[in-house]
Amino acid sequence: MVNSRLSAEDLAARFVRLGYARVEPPVLQPADIFLDQSGENFRRRMFVTTDSEGREMALRPEFTIPVVRLYLAGADAGGLAQYSYCGRVFRMQSGESGEFVQAGIESFGRTDSAAADAETVALALEALHEFGVHDPAIRLGDMGLFNAVTEALALPDAVLRRLKRAFALGSLTVANLDQVLGGEGEADASHPGLSAALIGLDPVTARNLVEDMLKIARISTVGGRTSAEIADRFLRQAGQTATVLPDHTRDVLNAYLAISGEPDAVSDRLRDLASTQGLDLSAALDVFDERTGFLAARGVDVSKIHVSTAFGRDLDYYTGMVFEIRASNAGPSLVGGGRYDRLAQSLGAAQAVPAVGCSIWMDRLIGSTP
């Protein structure tokens, strides 16, 4: 049973003892930073208001972005730092309260990425063990591997953007690959020039371009949609025309997405796929294998880790390993996290900063059973 004598604050104190300094990001955050990183669809899950100057603000829907902002504003910016947190986040979840407690850790600046990844997973497992979760279900994916495969296939930018978004949503599978590539309908023929101009741009740049054009035209809302929502609609339309890929490319993507199992077996199958299809996945697979070794060295039974090449998490900023931990395969997610090496740069840092972290859903943990 879960150790009812422990609380979220006990877990927070544990992280501090392990060298993760406690930080307290403000509850009220600029809404646009979350929309830029996670898309306009994320708006439906946030609690948004407007300040006295007309800027959209949100009750923090998660901790990672606010912690990165604190990191960039402090003396540690660009260097090594380890932070922990414990507090309330506000996000609409189906069947759950929109207000809940999360505790977690974020690590910045470590160049030994595989070791840092393994430490994050291991510390999460140790925390769950303290609360009485002794045989959890661990699921692991790798955005870095997915990126390596899509880069090796030299996919068009519009296709790549669509695949990455579906992957992040966890909806890119062998069963629906054709649906993802086929789009959701025809692009808006009334604005062919704008739709064409958006193809090939990264999401943040494309959204800013559309919003700037709307501001020039002095358009703030149309049919109840804000300029940001209008911009997001154009982005969807720019990528919605059906795409015909060569059969070989589809076969490789299908073969990749079908691979799952324990880490060593997955690595062997991926190396076989790379060899037979002429894909250069060596760098990403070396990191994958190194991380598995560090996990084993920290006492994690890697044979109990289920790796799925199709597994992603519904936040666009992840760049490498992603993972979640449940008390059982059928239970709710208790821990979620991963690597996000480009997030600091997208929030204003001069260059990319290696970073990895995880959040623990304390309300679910305290109410769970192993």
C-alpha cells in the first residue's frame, strides 16, 4: 500500500537533500510561452486571463517552462544547475480536478546526457518506492531516435512537421500513419499564397508571421477566434493537403513504429533496420545504449522497461528520451518527463542548453496502489 505517512513536502525535501535546489515559479505566467511551445490546442486545457495591459496570462499549467524561465533569469543561466519544485498546477484534465499538486526535478547544463537521463528516471523510481510503489510499469520513448529516422529519410518539411506533432500526441502508429500523412481535409483555397508561405517554416516563426499580418490589418478577433487561434488554423491548413510518400519511405516508417520491447531487444531491432535500410542511426542508438547501461548501473531492472518507438508525450519541446511511470499498466500516469535540449534557447538563451526533468503527480500517487 502507499505510505500514507509521507506527503508532497516530504518528497520535495528529499530532492533538496539530493542537491536539487527548491524554486518557486510564479503561479501567473505569460500564456503565449505555453502556446508557442505546445500549440494553440493547449489553450483548451489552460486557465487564461488578461492583465491590466491586455496581455494574456495563465495559471501555470505545468512546471518545466516556468522553471526554465527562472533558470534563464538567474546567475546559473547557461551553466550547471539542478532545481526541484513542489506546488499546484492548473490544467483541465478529463475526469479530474483542474488543480493538482506536482513535485519534480529539472537538471540543466550536463553534457553527460545519457547519465543525466538515467539519474532522472532512477530518482523518480526511488521516490515512488518511498511511497510504496514497488513494481511500477515503466514506458520509455525517444524523440531523438524518431528525429534521426525522419532526418535519414529526408522527408519534406510539411510532412515532418505533421509527423512530429502526431508523435508528440502519441497518435502516430502503424495503424494510422496513412491518416496522419493524408491530412484532415483540403487547405483553404481562398488564401493559397499564405498557406504556401507557411510550408517549411517552424511553428513558432509561422505563427508569428500570421499574427504580425493580422496586426498590420488591425484584425484582433474573427468569429470569436483570437489572432493566435486564427494563426493556428492557417498552420493546420498549410499542412493538411494529402501527401504521397514513396512506398519505401512508408515501409521504413511502419517498420520503425512497430518496434517495441525491452531496451536491448529494441536496440538490436533498430540496428537491424538501420543496416538493411541504409539509415544512419548510429549516434542516436549509441546514446540509447549508453543510457540503458547507466540505468542498469543505478540498479534499475532494465528488463522491466518497455520501450516503444511510437511513444511520445503531449508537449512539443521534448528532443530526446521521454518516459512515464505508472503503478501498473492499467493505472494512471504517476510520473512523466524527458529531455528538452532546445527549450532554453527557444525561451531566449543564446544557445541550446542540455536539460532533462520529470514531474510527479502527487494527487494520483497518494491515491494510488501498486
